[in-house]
Amino acid sequence: MPAGGAIHPIMDEISRWSAMDDGERASIMAELEGRKPLVVKRRGGRAARLKRA
């Protein structure tokens, strides 16, 4: 992941994607499978919060 801080490194990648060279893009693509466990499953967003209230 790029050195943009641990909070939103993905947003940094997305914002820079069009300016990246092929090597940087390939590096990110190669890491994606290993990042899968880091994805937090959504719990329904606003609709779920309203149901719980």
C-alpha cells in the first residue's frame, strides 16, 4: 500500500490511479487478493440503523 497513512490508503490509490504507471498499477493489482481479509462487511448502513432504532 502507498505511504499515505493507514487511515485511507485505498482512497489515495483511487485518486492517483489515472496518474500511475503500469508498474504501480500491477503492484496494487497483485496485492488485492491478500487484502480481502481486511474488508469489513457492511451491516446494512442507514436502513439497518433505522430498523434497530
